[in-house]
Amino acid sequence: MKPIKRAVHFDFHTMPGIDNFGENFDAEVFAQQLADAKVEYVNMFGQCNLGFCYYDTKVGIRYPTMKGDMLREVVAACHKRGIGVSGYLNVGLNHEQAIRHPEWLQMNKDGQIYNLKGGGGNFFRTMCYNTGYKDFVIAIIKEMLETGVDGIFCDCMLLRPCYCMNCTKDMLAKGIDITSHEAVTAFSNEVRMDMCRAIRAAIPNDKRLFLNGLPSYSVTELNSHMEIECLPAAWSYDYFTAHSSLARTLYDNVVYMNGRFQTSWGDFGGYKGKAAIENDFFDALTQGVSTSLGDHLHPAENAISDVYRDLGEMYEKIEAYEKWTDNAKYIPEMAVLVDTMYLGTPYTSAARMLSELKYTFDFVRAERDFSGYKLLILPDTVTVTEELAGKLSDFLAKGGKIISTGFSGLTPDKSGFALPAWDFAFRGLDESNTTYFKLRYTAEGVADMPYSTYAAGIRMGEKEGNDCLAASVSSYFKKTGWDGLHYYFYTPPKEENGDATVLINKEGNVAQVSFPLFTAYFQSFATVFKSILDTLLSKMLDKRLLLARELPSTARTTLTGTEDYTLLHVKVSYPEIRGKFGIVEEHTVLPAGRRVGVLGEYKAAKLLPDGEALPLSVEDGYSFVTLPEITGYAMIYLEK
């Protein structure tokens, strides 16, 4: 199956009452807009979250004022131009069917099927897959396939615990404790997975399927590819890197779906501009994944001409790189271990810190094979089960190295370190919220002073042979807060207390930071935390892949490649926070003359796509490329 690239994703959630629906829409004109914009694939609406169908349907509810057979006409017009089409349907939401079949709705623990105060927007009522709605969805999918679509995109398959009568009866029959939130959620997740499996069974193997809203690792056997939905202005620019780092270890075809909106979906009047979208596409290139623009089609119009003029210019640039990028894979030098369902703060922070420090990395699930990496990072919350302990022991025995932070490295009950390789004295959890530390090394940009941890973790002590990089410093007061007379807020550091904050074991293959380093960084963005991580990595990696000290922390450098060549990606644009949103209004310009070193001896360096030769020198096992002036992004070909 051909990978998806240069794609567009259309939302089309149309409220009742549009009196001129489709008035100016023409499938041939629309498809030509996509073709002119170099689009190869489109996710096109078949049934929206209101529950209206946009094709001739015998199963669903046709939009009342629609003329013609919109989806079928678009499929035919796109196929004529070599553009693939997936039919979109919202599975988690269907308001028209909910009105007609309230018995198909999920019920919360308070017996409500509507929650207008808590949900609002679209999510005030959601559909239960343990009802007749399941058969309805399968029938809609089979009918939509008859329009000639090349795949199906299922949206909003979110996990919410359901207490409807069907689910309650089934849970009681299975002996499930319906007073346990965790047990009910687990049952609801299995209902969701049954629905996913039924959808997959209804779709031929030569058709694409993407199930949106589930953790990427849970549907690898069902999805044909992975689409990372991220509108960074609303969801943050830190979301994508973490999720792409995991997705590319699970799927061969990963697509970054951003959006043209100023805010979020449904922002009909918002266009964040060409530079901002290009910035997102540059992020995709640095991570070795494909691109997709999220859009929302007006119910009476074709696509916005100026937006697709801009998209065509952008996709023309992307297409020019594909000669080299199509077969290139991301090149990591370490992995971040994932043991959670969703990637929270420790993971988004780890991705940001490592990117700022110019390291290359994958995220890898704990249950998968991570033996091929030289170094693992266990960020903040990765406690070690018996199964994981065996895998980590094997990893260390074969020469691997591990950095763990906060509660990572502990047994699940947090009573001590799980493995002997953590040969540090465990002294319990840190009950104080006023802990400081002082570095025992010097580094540029770091002051000789006690620093706050900003987040409590564990207490540990140094054993013989350990290398202590930072010592714990106590405050005059252990707690902040009210004591009846004063609110203790001013808690200055007092003295070293005999505990250690950063230790490396005597074998030099395990390091432990006593506090949640990544969470603390995301709460404070203190550069001292990056210094700790960088120092540990410098000590534990024989040779890093990239030397990019001349680039600012806002720049991103990564490597992709094949057996025949390596691609150096240098991205210098970055978002500025304005109010509550991040935005890229114009590209950053990096002056010519900065150097980046890539591990290995290469024969030549060329600026792509034109092939301009760049100065290259080999020093101490690294090939140093002298960069030209870069506006936004550059891709550099390194000849082996």
C-alpha cells in the first residue's frame, strides 16, 4: 500500500439549517484545487459529528438540503486526478442518531446521558458501542465503501466509562465492580476495542483504516497507518515531537496532521498563515514523517483559493525533497521508555529537553524490544515491574546504559530500587516540598548556588564508588503553608543534608536523579535541569551523533537517512508565545557560518534540493558542515 503523503484532512461538521448548502461547490473544481496544490491524499467527510451523511444513503441521514451525491462525486473527481480518498465518519459522536436513539448514548455514573455543563460544544453526549449503534456504524462503513473510497477515517473514538443499562448488565454478569472507576473504564475500553475490531473486519485489507482517539500502540494491528492530530497553536508545539517519536517506532507510515486554523477545529475564519504551516511541515521533516493540512470546508463553497495557493507552494517544496526523504528513516542515538497509555508532561518535557540539547531519540514502549539502543531514559514515573526488571537487566548486561529520574527505577510500590544496578542508598520518598540541590561540577551558564528542585521525588544516599554530581540541600523549613500564625512561603536553603540528588553507579551504566527532572523542567524551564541531563548524557554516551553548540536552543537538528546517505535537518524557525497561543508569523533567519558536526567521515555535503556544495571538514571522527544562511529550514545531503 502506497504511503500517505502531502495530504489534506477536511472537517465538515454542518449544523442543521444551512439554507444554501453546496451552492457554489463543484467536485471537479474542488478536486482540481487539490491537484494544483500537489495534494496526493485527502480525508473527505462521509458522515459528520452531527450525524449527517454527505452521500446518497439508505442507512444514515442525508443532509436535508444537499443536492447531488457529494462524497461519490468528490471520489470520482479525485481519482481522475490520481488523488486517494478516505471517507471520514465520526464514530464517537452522532447527534442526529442520538436524538432518535437516546438508548444508544453513553451514561455517566450519575445517570446522565447529557452533560451540557461539563461537556458543551460537541461532547455533551457521546455514543455507546455496546448498543445497536455498533451495528449502525458497521452498516454506514459498508455503505460508504460503496462510494469508491480508498479507506475509512474513524474519528473521536475516545474512552469514557459508560454506565448505561447494557454496559451495567454486562459488567454485573461478568462480576465487575461497578463502583470502581478503574474497573468500569477497563470494561468500556474493551467495548471500544471490540468496536475497533468489528470495523477492521468490515473493511477489505487493501483499504486504509485509521482509528483516531486511541493510543497509537493499542491499534497497531488494526490501523494501516498513524495520523498524529495536532493543532499546535491550541495543543502546544511540544505535543508533536513526543508523539511522532513514539509513532515511528510502531508504524511505517506516520502522518502529521496540523491545521490551517488560528485556534482550533471549527475556526472557519482563522488562517494562521503560510510561515506557521511551513513551520509545522518542517517539524514533520525533522522527525521523518509525512505531512497533512487540516482544514474545514465551508458548507456552501469550494476550498479557500488563497490557502490552497499557499499549500501548493509548500507542497512543491516538500515534493522536491521526496527523492531523498521517501526511503530515509530517522536515526536515533537513544530511547525514552514509555509505560503509560498517554504521553503526559514527563514525555513532552523529555522530547523538548533532548531537542533543545540537539540529541536524537525515539520513544519506545516498555513491552517492545529496546535492545538495539545504547542508552535508555526512564522519565520521572517509570516504576519497574518484574517483567521490565528482566528486560532492563539484559539491556545492562549487553552494554546498555540507563538514566532514570524521580520515581523511575523504583519498584511499583516505591519501596526501593528494583534492581541491584541501582547501587544507591534508598532513603524513602521525599516528604518535603522545599528541597534544593547544589552541583558538584561546573558548567557554563550555571551559577555556583543552591537550586530548587521544584518537584519532590525520593531521598537517596551515596555509596562507595558512586559518582555524585549534585548534593541535596535542606531548607530551614520542610513545608510551605499555613501554621496558624504565618503562611510559610519564604523557605531559603540552609545546608547540605547528606543526601544525594544526582548519582552515577560505580559501573558507570546507571544514573539516578532524585527528583522528577522532566516535570520540574516543564514547570520552571530552569536551564540547570538541562545542564544535569546534558552532563549525564555526555558521561554515558561514548560519542554523540551531533555537535551543534553553535546553534541556539530554539533550533532543531536531526538525522534521517539510508545505507547510502545521511540527511541533516536544521530547523531554525520557532513559535513565539503571544497571550495563550504560540504562533510563527515569519521565519527565523540563521546567519551563515555556523558549523554542525555529524559523527562519521563523509565525502561531501550538499544543500538540497538544488545540490549546492557546502564546506565540509573532518575532525576527530566528525564531519563538520559549515551552514549557509538558513531561513526557516534546510536539508543537507551527506555523501557516504
